[in-house]
Amino acid sequence: MSMGAYDEAEHERREKQASTVDADFDDERTIYHGQVEYDSGDSTEALLNQFQKIKSN
């Protein structure tokens, strides 16, 4: 078969493969225990000043 030739069997195989759904996975949600903390850090002005210092070096 030459490059680019139409292969009906291959097309049907790919179509069948694309239309199936794999449902063999654990559907339960994972439960996490713990805490999340956010550090807002410096003010925007302080962060911009730090950025300018880094950029100028």
C-alpha cells in the first residue's frame, strides 16, 4: 500500500477504538486531611521593587 492510500480496515479499527470508553478506573474521590495556609508575602510595591533590583543585576 502506498503512502497516503486509504485503508478502510484501519479506519474502522481506529473508529472502533476511539468510540470505546475505558471505565476501569476507581471512581471514588480521594479524601485529604490537613490544612492549607497562604502567605500573601510582601506588598505589591515591595515585590515590584525586588523585581526591579533583580532585573537590573
